[in-house]
Amino acid sequence: MTERPILVVGGGPAGMEAARGIAEVGYKVVLIEQRDVLGGTPELANYAALTPDFRDAGEAMAEMAAAIQNHPDVDIRTATTVTNASGQAGAFEVTVEKDSGEEKLDIGAVVLATGFQHFDPGRETQQYGYYEYDDVLTLVDLEKMLKAGEVVRPSNGEPPERLCFIQCVGSRDRQIGNEYCSKVCCGVAAKESIEVRKLLPDCKVFIFYIDMRMYGYWENEIYWPSQEEYKVNYVKGIATDIRQKDGRLLVRGEDTTMGRPMEVPMDMVILSVGMEPSAGTQKMAALFGLKMNKYKFIETIGGALNTVATSVDGVFACGASTGPADLEDSISSASAAAMKAIATVRKTALAAG
Amino acid sequence: MIPHSALLNKAKDRKYEPDPAQAPTEDYHDIVDQLEKEGEWEVHRVPEPYVEVTNKFGRKKKIPIQQTWHHKSCGQCGHIPGYSTSVFWLNRKLGLDYNDPTNQTSCTAWNYYASATSNAAAQGAVAMRNFAAAKETGYFPIIHCATSFGHYKETRQQLIHIPELRRDVRDVLAKLGRKLVVPEEIVHYSEWVHAVRDKIAEHQVVDMSGITATIHPACHYHKLVKEDAIHSPDVYGGQRSSIITSTLMALGIDVRDYSTWNDCCGFGFRHILVSRDFSRSFAVQRKIEVMKEEADPDVLITHDTGCVTTLDQSQFAAKAHNRNVGLPVMSDSQLAALAMGAHPYKVLQLHWHSTDVKPLLEKLGIDHEKAWAEFEEACKRLESGAAQYLTWEDCDD
């Protein structure tokens, strides 16, 4: 029996890595991406540099895309969406749709790499005023400025003299139901704080945090350098609200180390927004009949020893579609999903003789 | 490369799209209705016509326009009677049917929030007793006090989720010969003012475009069960409650922001009971003086008993210490009534307020000396025994 191709949904880092891995082993892969370009969130949100190695994000995404774009075993379909799915492991029928019309694909296994979306700070439980104040921005907005090589206050176009990050916006927040840590925001904030200091040596930079969560080597790669080399000020405490005063932003909250309320004037405030399942992740989970966890990420059923199996045999999930993940984890889980998808297709073919 | 203009994207260009599915709590409407189907209680429906408002997450709430049963506020009636009088005056002038009950029970929430008294069954029984009393009249409850309002919403959450509590409360009500009735919505009077603000503006006779105002939102309105508070996309980017602000905007008033907008008025419940100096200092130094320094308003408008009294009366002692005070404080209902031509003393009863309101009245072109003479004349009739109290007809003289 001819082995059916493997469907990869999502053209971000995890999806591209899964497709590359499958093709390199010699299996056919169809990569579906709803946007008209590959690169996922790093491309969509104009990431400047990757965490923690400061590698140029555009260059890295271009390299990943190049690895599959001319590969004979990779069929890339951009501006395409998955609209229907049926069947079982080894024999799925998947309908895809693009402007030119619908097409039904016979698929052996599925890898979902549909990722996350950034938390919308309009839903915060504190009052940070992202939709009120020009100079309140998110990590994503600052990333765009860093990519352009220019960090300025949107209110007046001037570089900030005082800039702060507020951590855990949309994460570790029982009030809004996102009790989980989004894993990457601490590292990204530390990375961006270094980039701001490099770009604007006279700008004082602060990070207000609950706990700084610097996994593994990030501690030494970005956390300590940001403090020791780049003189970023870390303040343990939660900011409760932001208001405008005298042409600046007044950040108010509690300094829990000092055990007292604080009011600190800033020129720019960067909200470290966390991760939530993307609309695509939720849509694909529903379409393939997958269990989702209480946060609407795709639930994996294999515990610590199988991080990519879903509740439907033959459908695997990787990257941030299963929960907050950094780039390193996303790439690793993409390879794991690719391997298990290949195994599904191969076993089906062997069983059919 | 990213264009420079993209880096300067302004807050107004960021579009927050409310999504009811993203609200942090369940939609109580569904559960309240389900419990009615299961025979747990009766739901008192919002009478038509009503106005639908939205909260921060785009969830809808029905605000009744008339057939309203007015759950008054203890402190309001005792300290600032013109507050509730103005609410009734507005109803009358707008030709809206309402009920001013005389058999309402105090909600007990002040002591509850001061950690002083009560238990869940007692609080639930008081709330449901009042709701049952409203249902018996056929009028829909509307709550004047933000604390009662917030407290009843917390009580509703408890009753929704704790069957044993429903049973206990039902038993208490049975002894009173009353049924367990929950209103479809728990409505604050200022939400009603918000809902009829355009009607008020249509009847406006005092031009208010020349005055500036700051507002203070009551904590128990927008911080308790906060997802129930009214938000509008055109006010504070949909991020802060638009209550009061939207009403003042409809009246043509310049509403100014200040940096302690989100702070408590100073009342603080336990503080006003056992640490009143703290309340007074907080009200003056964290609210009044900040407003005056940053916004220089002609008037401060709020929507709760405790907030009006604390913000108004705390200025009295501070004046003796030469603090930067002297900002008139009144409720949105009083200002709305004033805009429609209500008498400043017979209806608004501004003589109960501690801060001098005369400069504001003068700026609005209102002859306060003439008004005071009219009020004194009316009082003379009471002193002579010719009448026991002023009537609505007296108010319109």
C-alpha cells in the first residue's frame, strides 16, 4: 500500500520543523498555513530577536522556510484552511479550502502546530490602560520597535527616559482564569530590556515581577547579564493600575520586598502579555474532535513520556498548541510529533501489506 | 523595515473587541434561568421597555426604564436626602412609573464589609426578602446604594452555587410567608440614569457645556462583580466603567481624568467606622486635592451614598487646615435633575452638603439667592403648621 502523506497544520516554527523532519525521513507532507506566508507568530508579530540567543528572528524563520520550500516531499499550501476532517489513524479524509476552491486530501496522520495568540491586555483584571494610553505597549509592540531599531514613545515620538515591564499580564491570574505561567514572558522581557539598554543607554529600565521564571540556562544567559551588565532594575511587586500624570505614566502597585505601596513615573510601560490558545488551535481541536484542557489548549494524553499524543489516535499536537512553550520546546515537540506521525503512517502501510 | 508611523500607533487605533466568551466568570443569566426551570426560585423579569447595556466583555444587561421599585440607601436618606429625591423627581419629570416602598429592609452590607456582622443565610434572607417584597408590588427592584448593589450580586453568586444556602434562605422566607424570588438583573440606580441619559438631555434646560467635572466611581459598583459594570467602547477605551461619565457627556459637560480615579473615596467601611481620620485624610489628599491639582473641576460627581458623604464632608476639617479643598460633590441624579431645572434646595437639597455649591450654581446661571429665599418661604409654611412636609407641587413652584 502507498503511504499516505502526513498533514501538518500551521506554518510557524513548530509546523515548519515538523514538516522538515517528516520530509527528511522520506515521507510526504502537506503543510497547511492560513496566512499567505510562513513564519507563524514570529513573522506575524515582527519579532526582532529570538530568546535567549538574540538571533535575528526574520533570518531564522527564513532559514526554516527555505529548508522546506524547495523540498520535493513537502507540499506547502499557504492561504489555505482546513474545513473538515473524518476517518481514523492511517486513513483521514481532510478537506482544505482556498480561494480557488475545496480539495479533499487522503491523509495518513496529522500534526497540529497551530500555536498561540498573545493575551489581549484589554481583558486584564488590573487597570493598565492599553486601550487608553499611547505609551502603554505590549512585548509584541516593543519587539516591533526593536526590529525597526527605534524605541520611541508613541505619544510624542521621543525616546523614553524611563521604561518598565510589567510581568504576568494575562498569566498566573486566577481572576481571569489563566492560572498558568506562560513560560516565555520573563525571558522575553529580560531580553528586550537588554536590547532597550543597548539602544538607549540613558534610559532607565525596570521590571516589575511576581517571580522571575528563568528556565534552565536563561538564568545565566539573560537574567544576570540584564542586571549586572545592563543595569536593569528588578522590582518584586504587582502593579495595580496605570494612569497619566504630568505627561507621564504613573505606575502604581505594591513593592512587596519593601512591604509598601509604590508610585513610579514612567515614560513607557511594556505589558508582558502571556499566551493563550490561538483561534486556529481551538478550531482545529474542535474539527478533529480533540479534547481540550480548561484553558482551551489541546490536551495531550501521554503525560510526561509522550508530550504530543492527543485524544484522537493518529492526530498529534506540538508547539504552543498544547500550552505555553518557548521556541526550544516547540522545536523539540515538533520533532517528536513528526516521528510519531511517521510511525502511524508506516504501521498502517505495513499492516495493509 | 517597519515604517516609522507604525511605531507611533496610538491607543485610539488599538481596537479592543469585547467577547462575552472571554468573560472571567460564567453568565449568571443562564444559571438563574436554569434554577428557575428546576423550581428552585422564581425569576422576576425586567419589565419592558428596557435598555440593553454592555459590560467590559460585551455581555448584555437589561436596565428597566419604568415600573421600578426603589431600594433606598440608609446613609443617603439620612445624610443626603436630595440624592434619592432627585431620582424620584427625574422619574416624575420623565413621566415614568415608579414605586417608593415604605417596607424595605436594610441590606446589612455596611457591617458585613466592615467585618462586623452577619452570616450568609442572614444576608441572603435579607436580600431575598427585599426582592420578594418588590415582586409583590409588580415593580422591579432598583438599588440606590452601591454597597447594597454589590452585596446583593455577591449574595446572588452564593445562592446560585450553594444549594444548602438556597434551602436555608427559602426556609426563612417561608416563615415570612414569602417566596424565593430573584430579579433577572440586579440594577443600580445610576445604571438607570445611564439608560435614560439621552431623555434627560432632551429635557435639559440648564446649559452645562461651560463646566468641567471629575467623577468618582464607587468601588462597590465597579470592583465587586466587576464584570457586571457598564462599559462603553467610546469611554476610556472600553477599559474603565463608563458609568457617570457617559451621563455627564450626554449633558455636555467636560469630564476630566485624574491619576487617582481608581482609588477608593476613603470611606473604606472599616475605616470610616474605626479609623475615620484615615478616611478623611485619604479623601482629601488622595482624591480631592489630586483632582483639583490635575483637573481643576467645577464639580465632582459620584453615584453612591458613602462616596458623596465622604468626599463632601471630609473637606470640612481640611478647610480649617488650609488644604486645597472646596470642590462641590453631588450625585449624578442630583446633577441630572439640576440640568432639567430641579430646584437646588427643595429637590437637590444642597444645603445638606458641606462644601459650598454656590460658585457652581453661579457658573450655571442659577440664582441661588432667589432659590434659597423660595426654600425658606416654603419652610415657614411648615413651621406655621400649615403643612407637614414639602410636596412635589411645592418643588415645582
